[in-house]
Amino acid sequence: MMNVLDFFKNLPKKMCTQCGFEMVEQADCYGNVCDECNHPAR
Ligand SMILES: [Zn+2]
């Protein structure tokens, strides 16, 4: 069984699939796009 903290440590840095911006917070809330690309007003 995998330790959850180890699992997240081992994840590669998450990057926005639209602009390539490196995301460091909100690991899984917005899928693979950053706040800018995922902005509801855009
Ligand atoms: Zn983006």
C-alpha cells in the first residue's frame, strides 16, 4: 500500500496543458489547466 505523502512527493511537477505554466498548488482541483486558463470568466 502506497503512502499518500510519498505518492504526492513522487508526482512530477504539474503543468498546465494549455499554457505550460507550472502549477504548485491545488494539485487536482482543476484538472490539467492552471487558474488562468481555467478562469470561468474567460
Ligand atoms: Zn494555463
